[in-house]
Amino acid sequence: MEQMTYEAAMKRLQEIAADMESGRMPIDKMAEQLKKAQELIAFCKQQLIAADEEIQKIIASMK
């Protein structure tokens, strides 16, 4: 997942959510997709934290 961008991860999360909401996803695949969604959420969270830290550094250096 290291090669994935935040935007790509969010798009995939939206696809997983849409599939689940539509009822098209078999129950066996749902557990697998939920695990993938958890991984994507963790990745997105880390990306946001890293971006926030970088922004805070830039703001601090401007003072």
C-alpha cells in the first residue's frame, strides 16, 4: 500500500462502501473487504497525520 496515494485509497474505500450498501457483495467477501477497508482507513489516517505534522512545521518556521 506504500505506493498508493491518499486519493486512491479514499476512492477504493468509497467503492467498497458502495458495494456493501448495494447488497451485491456476498457475505464471504464482505469480511475480506472489511479488513481491506480497515487497512485503507489506517493508511489514510497516517497520511493525514503526516500532512498535519508537515503543515505545523511550516507554520512554526514562519513565526
